[in-house]
Amino acid sequence: MPINLISGPGIAPPEPSVPLLEHDTLAAMLTYRYYLRIAQRRFDQLDRLSRLVPKNSWQLARANAAYGSAAIKLDRQEILLARLVQRLGYVPRIDPDRFH
């Protein structure tokens, strides 16, 4: 799956056999996983820096802001995903090799 560093995983158009709402839900699931990995990396970096640098360090402030931004994206994606799953009525299975 191609990754766009700005917006997340690249999602191909749906196959004719996959309903559009299911495709959008699968895309939202993959995007959520991507944002989760980013947020975890930023949290880990913040944790490392908080043990190494003084509390008033600009590096710590930047790491904190980066984690906060990642957490907001993750939260928004989670809300979107929950709405899509509710509308779809089930949680679709992801087969990354056959999704596109």
C-alpha cells in the first residue's frame, strides 16, 4: 500500500464487487491504523525526550506539540470510523493484499 506522508495511506478506488460504503470504511480503518502508528511514534519520542532534556526545552515543547497534533488526527479519524461502521452495520475484514 503506498503511503503519502502528508495524508496517510493511499487508497485505491473500490473494485466493482465491493460496496462503496464498505470500501470507505476499509479505507478509514487503514487510515486509522496509520495515524495510530504515527501517534505512538510521537508519544515514544516525547517520552524519551522528557527523560533526557530539561522541562523548559524547545525540543520537548516541539515533541509535545507533535504528539498533540497526532492525537487530534487520531481522534477525528476514530470518530469518522465509528460513524462509518455504524452506518455499514458491521466491521468489515481487512485483507491488505486484496483490498485494492
